[in-house]
Amino acid sequence: MPYTTLNEKTALEFGRRKTEVFGADTLLECKEIGDGNLNMVFRVWDTADATRSVIIKQSLPHARIDESIHAPLDRARIESEMLVLHDQNCPGLAPKIFD
């Protein structure tokens, strides 16, 4: 699948598809919460129970301020693997990785 940058609508659908947090009929909302330069960060939550939520972090292939500044997408895999290792060694202290 080709790389596409998420927006609030596509991040919401990604959160529904890639996690087991929400039911198929759950009414969801999504807001971009990131203010960084190299990632898109979204919060997706159940409108009936805002404590049921996920954070979606997407690495961008370039800096937001200047697309000529490239950044390797593989950094997301490295971070994900590191968080899985953290959870194995300190259960419950690292975010759960879904995808």
C-alpha cells in the first residue's frame, strides 16, 4: 500500500480497524494533537466513554516545515520495537502497540 499522510478522518478509521478498543458501531471522534515537526499524532476516542481512546502516531517522511528535509520512516519501526521491549521488561509501563 502506498504511503499516505493521515488526517482526522483517516486516523479515526485506522483506529477502528487496527485496534480491539472499539466496537464496530462505536461512535468515535478524532483530533490531531501533535505539534511536532516529524510526526502526525491523533487521539481517537469513544464519544460515550472518553476513557476508551487510542493515540495514533504516524512518522512523516519529511519535516512538516520543509518537505526537502527528509526523515527515514524506519524510525517508527525502531520506536515500536523498543516500546514492545519496554513492555516485556516493565509490564504495563509502556503504551500497547497495535500496529
